[in-house]
Amino acid sequence: MEQVGIQSEIDHLGRIHIPKKIRELYALGENVELVLTEDGVYIRNPLYTLTRREETT
């Protein structure tokens, strides 16, 4: 997987700019979720959800 790193500032209205290259790489649309943790900030596409797969016996 290609690694992309950027450094950006938060503007005076609290907005974060996500460059086009990253939006295209991760298929981010207009709506994204920012998940803040002790490890950092994660950008999550709310259209993709992980579901628990039940094991068949």
C-alpha cells in the first residue's frame, strides 16, 4: 500500500483540509468521520462498516 503523509494546519474555523490525492486513494466522499484516540486521529469513511462475520460449523 502506498504511504502518503501530509502536514496541514487547522484554519480559523476549525476545518481540516484533506488533499485530493488522499480522498481519491481512500475513496472518501463529502462525509467522513474523524476518530480521535490517544494514538492519533483516524479518518473513517462512514459508508464502509465492518461487521462481525458469524462462523459456520
